[in-house]
Amino acid sequence: MDWTKFPKVELHLHLDCSLSYKVVSQIDPSITHKQYLADFISPAKSSLVEYLKRAPSNFPLMQTEEHLRLVTMDLFEQLQKDNLLYAEIRFAPLLHTSKGLTPQQVVECVEAATAQAVQDTGVEARLILCTLRYFSTAQSLVTVRLVEDFRGTYVAGFDIAADRPGNVFDDHLPAFQYAHNKGIPCTAHSGEARGSGNVWDTVHLFAPSRMGHGVPCLDRPELVELIRKKRIHLEVCPTSNIQTNTFDTYADHPIDELYRLGVSVGVNTDSRTISNVTMSEEYEKLHRTFGWGSEEFYNCNRNALDAAFISEDERERLMAQLTEGYQQVI
Ligand SMILES: [Zn+2]
């Protein structure tokens, strides 16, 4: 089956971990393909530490307005080839200020490039601004205030990503509180390599409407029930979870069981480069491992659109496009 033909919705996608070799070599021609494979792509099996080690390879290539524009356009080209109907792209503005751009300028630049790329490629999109678990309270607040400042543009939501040892909640509670007070849509990374305790705490402390990953929860039935009842959407990234050793093999991944239990799950790559996977390839893996076909993918895309950070009009429009697209390919 050629899964490329199926229209897709992806909500969990990191801009700064999705640079193709084409754009990497365009920005820094000294980086060889061999180096790109080693430094930008995670091994098929490693750990969250190893996975996250690849991210900083991208940061020096994303420090000027021109380079931010190039990597944004590059990602949209990849999304167009993968037949994305709608994507939410996330990045941490504070990671792109080492050559003098202000966080405001970083967001302005990626937002403008997104507007242009949506027009050029026909892939609808929104942006999510990330704070990072190792950031301070002040840095998290700067990030969430940027979401508020850019309200009404392609910037649509707030997230927390990355990792650090110890408590990953206390420093960021004020930012999530701010987001909730202002009605800013929130997602939050949870459970990747930290288990169901972290998922439980994320639901209770950050109260996001979606979670990035959130999949290690089957050992606590009351948690699964809570996620299901609250309709918290899980942005599931199977290949990424296998790479980081959250689950041993693809067949051990709980996406199928969660789907069957009625949890709102969607399919995502996490990152195109570090995960070294496209959505079409992820669909093929799900098809081979769990026998998923058009019905499961259609439902997952509907789940994702239901949880997307967009207006009701836009949701309706994309839902109709999704249905029409599926009617054409099945
Ligand atoms: Zn992620």
C-alpha cells in the first residue's frame, strides 16, 4: 500500500529536529552526509539521552532570519511530499538567540515563513512555542507570553519539552497557570522515558488538553480512564518511543491497545530527522505490526483534528477535506 496518498494530520513535530540534509548542507556546506547521519539522526535503539543529544546539532544552523526561513520552508517541502493536510510545528524560540535575534524576532520570522509556506505548499499549519524542562521559571514565562503576544497569527499553543534530572514540574507551574488564565491551548511532553507517574503528574499539575507521548499509562487503569474521560488527546510517536527505549519493540508499543480502549490517539513522527521517519513510513510500520488500515488512520486523523489548536470553522473545513481525501484513496 502506498500510504503517501492518504491525507494526514500531524500534531507533534519539532522544527529544530527535522532538518533535511539538503538544507543542512545549504546552510553549512562543511557538514558531510556521513556526519549528518551520525550527528543528526538517532540510532534505531538508544535512550532519551542519546536521542536528545542530536537536537543541539541543529541549533547553530537556526540562528539567523534567513536560516530560520530556510529550515521552515524545508520542513514544509517534506510535509508536502508526505501528503500532510495539517501540521502543528513546535520549537523553542529562546534557543535561537545566540547570534543576536530577540525571541520576538525569532517567532516573527518563523511565523512569516510559515504563512508563506502554507500558501506555497497547501499544507495548513499552526505553530506551538515550547519551553524546556531545563529552563527557569522566567524563561518559561517569556515563552508563554510570546504565545499571547502572537495570538491571532499562526502561533497557536504552548508546550514543554526536553529533559533534566529531578523535578520537572515546579519551575513551570506559573507558565501553565498563565496559559490557562489567558485561554492559551496547551500540550505537554509526558512519560517519555519517565513512566506513568510522570503522565499522572502532568495531567494533574499542567492540565493540558493534549500530551506529547503520554503512552506509558497502561499499568495504571485509573490513569487510562482519566485520560479517556477527559478526552486528553495523546500525540503518539511510536518510532521515537522505540528509539528512546520507552518500549522494547514496535510490537510492544501500546498505541494499538490505547486506540482499542477508546483513548484519543494520533500518529506523529516527533521529528523527521532524529526519528528518521516520515508519516507514510510510520503508517507502514503500524500496518505491518498491528494490521492498521484506512479505518484506523482515518480515525486517528479525526482525533488529531478534534484536538488541533484551530478555530471551529477551520476544523470543520479540514475535517471535510480529510473525509474527501480518504474517499478518494480507499
Ligand atoms: Zn517531542
